[in-house]
Amino acid sequence: MKLTTKELILALVAVLILLGGAWFYVANHSGIGGAVYAPAGRVIPGFPAGLLIDSSAHFTESYTMGSGSNAEYVAEWNSSATPQSLFAGYALSLAAAGWQLKNQSSSASFATIYAASSTGAVNFTASEEYPGAPTAVSLAYVPGDFVPTSPAAAPNIAYGGQQPAVPAAASADLARLLGSAKVEFPAIVSATGSDVAAQGAEIAPFLDSSAVYYEHDSLVYADGSNGGRFTYLLKGVDVSSLIAHFSAIAQQYGWTVLDSSSASDAGILEAEATIEAMHNRLRMTYEVIPEGVLVGVQYQTTIK
């Protein structure tokens, strides 16, 4: 059968379309064109497993681009956790692991974190298209030293090893402020040393990645509830500025500020919030000592 010129042209176009589709598939799954993709539902080899902390993740895509010092690893997934919850978890986990949180932002439907360390840089985003929709998460990792002039992370950021003693502090102003405290915690049954990351994710906004940590414990209270406490030192700040800063942070994350008082060399901030069926109570104390401002945090979480 002899084909007409029109039929020959159509056949040639069809072949070109098939060849183009085959090239596109190969380019996006074998590295041609700049990307190498992991099999469906898997994470590309080379992506740091320690950065994947979302237990509800359903991976939709993972790939790498470039190589060596120019490599970038990306993992994308859907999550049942909210953007704010994921933000708190990643902010806490990254800070506890010694990453410097360079830029961060969070709202009810969108959250982002950019963090850097001497081993790489991370860009995290989480977004919810509409209330109740799965949260779309993207996490990109680039290996390399992105803070070459920074000192090594303080060895006491992670619990374990020898912890430095908490600097002595005995402020009459702080004692007076605590005398009228609005939050009263039950008696502590046990206090177990733990990583900063073991503190509840809802407490992440009240951490500071630049601080020197002296104490971080997981607590069990007499009424069966759980909580935690940590003590850290901040330099180059004053009590009033810290109270204003953390009061704004608390309100941003849905906490109700019960008290925010300060004196000449001390201060106190108390707040409470119900987050995902858990009622949280928090007290922060601030005390000026020769080394800087000593910040104490204690919280309690009760399942409603």
C-alpha cells in the first residue's frame, strides 16, 4: 500500500512525539537533563536520613541534581501534620543538631526554614492548599560548608557528656515575681536528662539556636502529665527585649500570655495554649548574671 504525502508527514510526527516522550522519561529518570529520580515512594540515595523526621510522610518525588560540590538532594512528600507542627518539629530538630537557623517563617497554611551548618544547607517548606488538605512538604539539601567562619557547635547542645554547671543566680527581684506567678506546676516525680530535641515540638519557638544550654530534662509530674525544662544563656541582650520578643513569639503561635513582668535584673513570662488536643502551660524566667541573661524554661503538657 502506497502512503500519501499527508500520511507520511503524520507518521513522521507520531514517531517524533514518541521519541520526544522517551527522551523526556529517560532525561528525568536517569540523569540526562540534570536530574536523577528515585523510584516512586522512595528517597534518593545520598539524602541525609537524619533530616527526615516526619513519620507521616508519603513521598511523592525525590531526586538529585548536579554532583560533587554542586549536588542538590530534594525530597517531596505529603504529610498529615500541619505546616505549623512541622515547622516546630524541624526548627527544634535542626537547632538541637547544631544547625544555624538563618531564616524562618510560619503561618497556619505555610512555613519555611533556611538553615546552614558546616556540613550543608537545608531549605524546608510546608504548605496547606486549603484547611484539611494534606500538607505538601519540600526539603532540599546541599552538602558543603556554609558557615566556614563560625565556631564549632557548643558540645553541650546535645545532652550527654559533661554538662557545665548552671551559673549561680539568686535575684530578689525574680523571687518576688515568682511569688505572684499565675502558673503552678505539680510536683516533679522524675527528671531525666535528654536531648534538646526530646522537648515537645510545641516548645521549639522558645528555644534559641545561638544559646549555650546548661540543662535540658524531660519531666514527669505527680498528676501523670509530662513536660520539660531547660536553662540556657544568652549574651548581648536585655531582659525587657527578651520578654517582648518571646511574648510576640507566643502570640504568633497561638499561646495566650498570662503574665509578662520585668524588674531591674529579672523577668517572667507565663503562657498557655491548647495545640492539637494538648493543653500546654509554660513559664520562662530571665535573670541578669555577669555572663549574660540566664533563661529558664519549664512547661507541662496535659492531654485533654
